[in-house]
Amino acid sequence: MISHASNILVLLFFLCTTLFISFSSSTSFPTQYSILGPNLDRALSKDEAMLLFQLWKKEHGRVYIDLDEMTKRFEIFVSNLNYITGSNAKRMSLSPSHHHHLLGVSKFADLSPTEFKEMYLHDFEMATDDNGMKGINEVSCQAPSSLDWRQKGVVTPVKSQGTCGSCWAFSAAGAIEGVNAIATGELINLSEQQILDCDPESNGCYVGYVDKAFDWVMSNGGIALDANYPYEGEKLTCQSSMIVHNTATIDGYGHVPQSDEGLLCATAKQPVSVCLNANDFQFYHSGIYDGENCAPTDYTNHCLLIVGYDSKEGQDFWIVKNSWGDNWGLNGYIWIKRNTNLPYGVCGINAAAYIPIKNTIHP
């Protein structure tokens, strides 16, 4: 821990750098990444780390209650920074590829790994009594070599779940947005808040299930627009009747076969809801994530949306939409390696994949 005397020195340095940043123009002061270089792969001095922390705080609007809290967060920030630069340096020395994944000083950089997991990740279990689930048996297909549903106008902008563990609601809503746009030709932004409030099988911000969210939308006869039922970031009183002309409906849903080919065939038809192990996503910045820190199991703790797939220099990857805002990762997205022959894919991405089914266009 930093001593009281060191505390004072830290405060004085922060005050000086705050004044410097305040009086410096944005064009003359380096960004958080230029201090480290483009790949964030070298260790920083203590002064450089302090300066970077100040820049990071300003960028993300961080304000702490007192000096002790700021000192604690700075210590965590430095620990995370050492992990980020060390991991990047190791990865770049082992692989010269321009497409390997790199870590960055994300908006979660002042959280310890334990705090991050407690706040944003929650264990999920696959349900076994899904009333509306249909069998999806297609494990081979003629899929295009690459596909991006964003380019086809069926994916809404990246959203943010905030500190509420509602990823499952965002994943479910995103999948329904996609299949509804494909069926009707109209992309509409749906209400994650209504799912969060109304799904009786969920525990709000603490745990929920994509398949149960689909069940609720079916039983409710549709889901409201986000504009009519906006996201609040906490579980509130359910307004199940808040539907304007049956905004979006589904006729069922399916569990995708647990294989790369099965997931490919599903994604070739529509965006796919997936749950996986996101323990290592805290500092993801760019490139194809290979899951080097994930065990080959079907354990999942975070849900996202696959919106396409592609390849770079022979490396195949999924294009995955997250719900941590567009200031995380690749403007809110992560590329996850595919065709790995792992039993459940990278970080279990093949384990719990679901698609909503829409057979008809409802009036």
C-alpha cells in the first residue's frame, strides 16, 4: 500500500497534472495511447502512469470521494496497466500477426478483476424446460465466406447496460431486432428495460436467461419500442401492456447446435444470441480474441450478439456486438476466433447460442 507521505506526493502530482491538462489544448496533449505507443506494450514509469491515470480519469469522467479512494483506484489502475502492457508485449513477441488481439486501458481500468466480475458478469445455466424452444438440426450449409448483418441494416447501434447485469436482455432484444428487420424490412430499436422488468424467470440485474426472455416476449404478444419504454439500468415495475401495435413479435426460438459449423449456419440466416465466458474481456481493445485464458468448457457468464463473421490472413472470426457501450473494444464490438476445433468454441461461444424464430409478418 502507498504510505501517507506518498499519498501527499501523489496528490500534489495529480494536482499539477490536472492543471496542466486543463490549460493544455486537446490538440497539443498526447492521447492515452500515444504515451505507450500504438500497441501499449512497454512498461511505464510511475510519473507516466500518474499522467496516464489523469488523462484516463478526464476521458471517462471519474471523480472519487476522497484521496484514499483515488489512491486505491490508482494502485488498481497501475496493476491493470502492468498486466495490459505485459500481455501485449508477450503476445507480440510470440506472434507477428497484425490481427492478434491487444489489450487497452479500457473504461474498466480502475476496477480489480474481482470487482469487474462481480459488477458485470454473472453465472448462467442452460435451461432444460423451454416451452417455446424448437430443435435446430442444421449443422452444415452453403454459407457465404463472410457476412456482416450491420451492412444489411438489421443491427441497431451499440448500447450500454451500465452497471446492471442485464446483458441477457440486450442479447435477446438484439436477436429479436435482427430477425424482425429481416422479416419486415424495418429495423426498430426494442426495449431491453421491458424484458428486464417483466421476465418472471429473471432476477433483474443479477441474472437472467436469453431463452426465458424469448418465452416472455412470446407470451406477452410482443415487445415495446425502446423509445416508449427506455432503459433505466435497474429493475422497475413491469409494464407488460406497453406495446404499440405489436411492435415486434416472435413465433418461437431455437438452441443452435454446439459446433462452429452449426453456429455458422445460424449466423448466415440472422444475428445470433450467444453466452460465453467473458472473464478476460475487461481490457479487450482490438484484434482477433483467441481465448488463451479460457478453459475449454461450457461455462458462461455474459451474453452478447453475433452479427457476422469474416477472416483476416487466414484467421477466421466472429463479429460480436457487446452491451458495454461504444467506448469499449472495437467501437463496442469484439472479434472472437472461430473454427478452433474446441468442444465449445473460444470461451464457450458455441455452448449457449439461441435464435428467435419469426414465421410470419404480423400486422
